Amino acid sequence: MSQVADGQRLFVGGSWVEPDGGRYAVVDPATEETVGWAPEASRDQVHAACAAAREAFGPWSRTSPEERAAVLGRAAEIIGGRFVPYAELAQAETGATTGTARAMQVGVGVARFRRYARVEPAEWAIPPQINEAGGGTSHALKAVGAGRAGVMGALAVRQPVGVVTCITSYNNPWANPAGKIAPALAMGNTVVVKPAPQDPLSVYRMAEALEAAGAPPGVVNVVTGRSTAVGEAAVDSPDVDMVSFTGSTAVGLRIGEVCGRSMKRQLMELGGKGAAVVFDDADVGSAVAGIGTTFSFYSGQICTAPTRVLAQRGVYDRLVEQLAAYAGRLKVGDPRESDTAVGPVISAAHRERVESYVELGRKEGAVVVTGGERPSFDRGFYVAPTLLADCTNDMRVAREEIFGPVVVVIPFDEEDEGIALANDSDYGLIDYVWSGDVARAFRAARQLRAGGVGVNTVGRNMEAPFGGFKKSGVGRDVGSYALHAYSEVQAIVWPG
């Protein structure tokens, strides 16, 4: 059994294992009540999970893509069959609204398992190299056949990387792990999953589904803990070939240093400070609705949020006024109520962090147009949607990731200035452009130093590559790009 009366067990090598470090409480951010008890792994147990993944890698990597896809497909059906209780658990762990927990957490998690249950070709042909026989060819090349008239055939074969440590974020305990586990397994890798300590219980349900779907022992392992030693062990284990991490840039830098010592492959999706460039000719209603998702979607705890608004002078006042009105209409409160738009942030500590940034903004000279005060609830970690206007791009609130329902607005005059301000950032994950002139919008988008750009939308295409420039990360995933991320390319060449 995965659970006992007093809490969750670890999943190591196909067995549900008692944790060496005891258990800690997982707290509902909306009620401050205990959702369940998560296991605290020891360093030895994490390394045992990595060793189990190493042992399972050979047999699993030699299974057919169709067989691996079938496991993922069955897991999707199992999760889908338990959709409502899983969404309720995700909501309890994260404080997400009911719609978000169902559609964007469990719903996207299921969709990602189904996506990678569609078998992708593991190899493709490269155009043959035609060699012309000529007098200038060296004797050395002729000796290996490269100088003779003929054809050299080649295949580029996608091979699994090996054992992948997947360290996931707290804002989405279903979509984020599924986006790592499913493509990694599809490509023949084995995984050790280290979920965020705030909401790990959902990931154990995912492991149960994969076990029931027929994933062999050791192919999927889950270890958890509040101690940083747990994550460190999952990164530094000699059995690990690759680390896939979603989280803060500061932690990503530390992981990158460890990976660099032994040339471990990396996939890093790190912080963001998304610029939303709003030109004078923009549809202001569309821009407000898109930017307003920062207040409501995950209560701003999302790296892709358009948190840094750059508004051209002609539209600046209107945009600030309408954003303030939009934020004021959003109901903050119990995420289980159907009309709630803004739930709590993940913890008391994070609430204090977000509030400290709002206070910092005041001291830096920003104008708090709306929000800025803690909502008056008896319990729960709530932050009011907050709009900071008259900001400058050198303010810390404009440069650092706040990760809460806080939007800053900065004015600009000319197009080139707006683009320069957008690019004046350590981050470069996803930026946005609003303009009624499509040519102008795409011209601006091509100049933005970000891994993705939304033109008149905050929507995503779930096959489009996802990842960041600069300190927003390394590599790309989603769609076929995730299959590439969890594989190495091997060239096989032969004489025709």
C-alpha cells in the first residue's frame, strides 16, 4: 500500500517504502488545515531510488516505443477515471480554484500522458551524402572509403539519455510532473521524481497510476522531503544522467553547477518577469483581460505571467484605470466556491514575501493603485490583487520575480523604447505584445529576447516549444520538443 494510517510512503524501485526521516504535514493554503502527511526521505533513500532507476533503465530502454506508449495511455485512463478526487486533492494542496484544479492541473496532466502515448518515430533519415570520385581525394580518405564514388547513408537515431531526475514546481503538481515524466518515459528513460515539498501528495497518486498501468519496478520513483538534502541527493547521484528542473533561477544556478561537474544533461525552466508591451493602437479590453490573468491564474504564482506591463503613453492612463477596475471586480476567497477568482498563495512565508515586495514598491516610489492590503480572512494565505503604477524599469519590483498577484506598469514613448525596456531584464521566458497592427506586433515580437511571445493573447499552443532565454532557463520542452529534450542524438553512417 502506498499510504498508511499516519501518512504517505516513498516509491522506490517498485516498492512503497517507509521514510527514514519521518513525515511532515502538507497544509491547505486556504484553510491552514492538514491535508496529509508527506514522507521525508534520507539521502541514502534518494540514492537508492536513483540506483533503482539505473537498474531499470536497460530493460526499459529496450522495450518498443509502442509498449512504452501503452503504459502511458493506460496511466492517462486511470487518472481520468479518478479525475474528481485527484482534482480535490490538488486543490487542497495548492489552494487552486476548482476550475484551475480540474482543467489546468489534473486535466492538463491527463492530456500530457495521452500526448506522449502517441508513438513518435525514434529516428529519421538524413539525405545521403554523394561522394564524387576525384583526383584530389587524399589516400587517407580513400582508405576508409570516403573518397570513392558512391553514397553514404545515415540515420540520426534518438537514444534515451538514461536516468532523469525530475524536480517539479509547487504551482502545478499535475501538469508540471506529467510534462516531464511522460516524454521522458516515452523516450525510454527512467525517472526519479522529487516534487515540491508543499504539495507532493498528488505526484504519489500519479506514481500509483503508472504502477497500475504496468510501469516496471524502478522505471518511476518518487522521493520527497522538506530538507534541501533530498533535492541535492537527487541531483548529485552518480546514477543520474540528466536533471529536469522547474523552479527559481537561484536554485537552477546551483543545480547547474553540480551538473556541470559531471556533464549531466540539463533542462531548466526557471523564473520569469514577463513583459507585456501594450501599444497605443491595442485593443485595451483584450490587453486588460490577458494581463489580468496574473491576478487570478494560480494567484500570480506562475512564471509565464505578464507581470511587467510596458504601456505606451497614449494608452497608459486608460490601461491603468481599466486594470485597477478589473482587479477590483475579482472575488478573493475560498477556492472551492464557484465564483472565486483569486485563491490563496501557497504558504504564510510566501504571502509575507509577496507583501514585502508591495511595501518595497511603495518605498521605491510606485503608486499602489489597488490592493496592497491583506484581505481580512480568519484563515488562509490570501493576497489582494495589487497594481503598482508609475514604475520605472530599474525598480526591484520591476526586475525581480514576485510570484504573486502583483502587476507593475511602466510608461514608454516610442516603439524602440518599449522593446528596449522589455529586453532590459535578466529574464526571458514569455513576453507579450498587444497592437492593432499585426505587422507591428510581429515586428516587435521578433525583437523580444524571450523564449516565447504571445501576440494579442496569453494563450498557449501546447505543441509549441517552451523555455527561456537568459536566466529563464536552458532547453525547450512541450510537444515533440520534449521528446528531443529527453534524448541524445546518435548518428549511424554506412556506405551505400
